[in-house]
Amino acid sequence: MSPVQGADIAATWTATTLPGGPFLSRRGPDLWLEEVRLADLAKEFGTPLYVYSRSAMRAAAAEYQQALANRPHLLCYAMKANSSLAVIKTFADMGLGFDIVSGGELARVIAAGGDPAKVVFSGVGKSRIEMAEALKAGVKCFNVESESELLTLSAVSSSLGQTAAVSLRVNPDVDAKTHPYISTGLKGNKFGVAHERARAAYALAARLPGIRVVGIDCHIGSQITEVAPYLDALERLLDLVEQVEADGALIHHIDLGGGLGITYTDEQPPAAGMLIAQLLARIEARGHGHRELLMEPGRSLVGNAGVMLTEVLVLKPSPEKNFCIVDAAMNDLIRPAMYQAWMGIVPCSQRFGEAMTWDVVGPVCESGDWLGRDRALTLKIGDMLAVLSAGAYGMTMASNYNTRPRAAEVMVDGDQATLIRRRETVQELFCNDILPA
Ligand code: LLP
């Protein structure tokens, strides 16, 4: 690529389209999130740094809410995507409920001021302690994934003198056409009760003293970019609703899970409003319009609301490969290493000069520690880069591998930037270690 000069400069700057727009924008050479320049945040708070746009999160949730407005519904944010208290509070303030998968996530909802009565508890392996905690907190329902779990939950709730509200997570055996690690609705997956076992499982639930059936649910996978798999799963779920109600069960709500994809590069997932309109049309056509509809979106509410900022530490060109070593690594953002996920990487402040092709990698001692491969960038040591679409499954999947403290997090709202999680200290990483005498 040749250097861009003079009048071409402005054209080049504005030509880039960024996932996360309109909240993420390039103004002149600089990348801005809402009304805050990201390079300034990197300087103020250090790197690696996660930065989220509150307005982007609110806009994404509002789109779901508007599409569901005229019918009984509950939007349960799948907080595994991003469970920072400030994020939870943002959604709780909008009236959202939460999809949780652990006692830890329930504790976060409560700490952030969320309403446990709007919580659905998913997950293929809940412990007795987690079940008891959720019952005491008064969650809306348990999304139960096996007959074995039904028996345990009934025993736990009976011992507390309660009945547990239950929705059975059915595995509809549809192909979500996504990465195998995040596809969950096929027969070979560990998730849910097999479609053909569902009637028997509802019959068992009806016999158990500690169980009260309230719904049905499914979740077929994540980063889904087509409507068809949702419609297939919905049809199969509605077939089951009709069968189990004929058997005597009462299905109050239908929960279609999460999974709607976002644009990382050139994906074109349906807009949430469009997806919901098609689902509702099907639900109404089949005479199920009176039921409460639940959805559990995670990524589509937060993914493109966030970026991760990282500083260029080392430039290592060679005849085979040019390595750009940055201060964020697979422990901070594991999606590229784990799913070969492509995430945009752009400079916080563009430079002019010849671009070279770089592998952007972290300092962790693994060849799999990379954030992006073969990226055309014009770089100098000390430059700040932004990894885009990092608001979902970024910080929540971070670890302390290589004794690396986890990143700090900042929330932007208009021209205000607030630290919402301070950077971990090294001392905190081994404060629970015990040196034998
Ligand atoms: N409901 C259930 C039961 C789930 O298991 C999940 C995600 C969701 C809702 C939310 O799905 P979403 O709307 O975010 O697609 N770490 C992977 C994604 C794992 C998704 C796990 N389950 C990634 O970074 O791509």
C-alpha cells in the first residue's frame, strides 16, 4: 500500500466502516467511542483496557424491547457475555431480566440491583447449593436440562418447603450453522433434553412434588446469522408445546434463548427487530400468541458496544512473518485463540506511511496466543490499537494465565468515561495461595 497524501487523507479516514457504529467512529485520525477519544482513555487508565459504550448497549436492548412491546415478554440478558456490575445495572435499569448459569452470576445480579424474580437459571450442571440459593432468592424459573436435574431440583426445593418453577430446555436438533464450539442445538451436544425425550421429561416433572412446570425453552447456539434456524427450532418447540399441553402440562412461557450474531467483519445477521417480527408472526399464526415470550440475548446486546485497547510493545519483522507484539494476550481476550474468531484491529490514532502485514500477538508463552493474523497496519512501538467487537465474551472469559492481572474496564456515556472495574494487582493474584510451612 502506498502512503496516502494530502487531500486523499480525509477520504481515507472517513471511508472506514466500523462495527459498533454509530457509537464508534473515526474522526480525523482518531477513534472515538461516543464523545470520548479512545487514545485518551488508554493514556489515562492504561492498557489492556476494555471500554464499553453505555448508549450502544441501551440501543441494542431497546431494539429487542420495541419489537416485543405489544405482547407479554421478558428479555433476559445472558450475562455470561459481559457480567460487569455496571453493565448489569444498565440493563436492570431498563427493566431487563437476566439469564444466569451459576450462583456467581446470581450474586452479581443481586449486587448490581437486578431483580431475581426476572432471572432464569440456565446451565447443564447446577449444584445443589446453587439450586438452593436460587430458590431462596426467588428466581423466575430454572431452565432444566435433564431428567436427572429434575430429580435433584425437586429434592432440593422440597427440602426447603418450596416448589421450583421449571422450564425444560429442549434440544430441537437444528443446525445453527455456526462454529462447532458455540453450536448447542444439535443431537450430539451436551445441552438440553432430546426432543424425543421431552414428553417423558414433562411427565416426570408433573409427578415430582418439588417441581412446577411453567415453560419450555431452547438455545441452539451463538453468533447465528440467519433467521431459518430460529424458525426451525420454533416450529419444533411449538409442536412440543401442543403435545405436552395435550398430556396435561401448562406451558406459560416460551423461551427462545439467545444466539443472534453480530458483525465482526462481513457477517450480515438479521436485525433483532426483524428476527422477532418473523418469530412473532409464526407464533401467532400457530395460535400461541397469548404466551409470554422470553429471549436470552447476550452477544447482540454488548458485543459491538465494546473495544479492547492494547499498546504495541515490540515490532518483530522477519522474512516469513511480521509480528506485532501487544500488551494484551489470549488471557485478556481468548476468542481468536479459542474459536479462530476474526475480530477487527485498528489503530486508535491512524498514522500515515506504508502499511505492512502483521500478526498481532500477545506476550503469553503459546503460539496460539494471537489476536489477529495478516492485518495491514502502519505501526510504531507505543501505538495504541483497538480490538473491535470486544464487548461480548471478552472480559468474562479473561484469565490470569502467566500471572497476568486482568484488564481494567471503563464505561463511556456521552462525553463521560467512568472506571467500572479497576485493574487487578499482581498481589491479588496470589493472595489466596498458601505457602506450606
Ligand atoms: N442462553 C444460553 C442458554 C446460552 O448458553 C447462551 C450462550 C446464551 C443464552 C447467549 O447467547 P448469545 O446471545 O450471546 O449468542 N464464548 C463464545 C460464546 C458462547 C455462548 C455460550 N452460550 C464466543 O465468544 O463466541
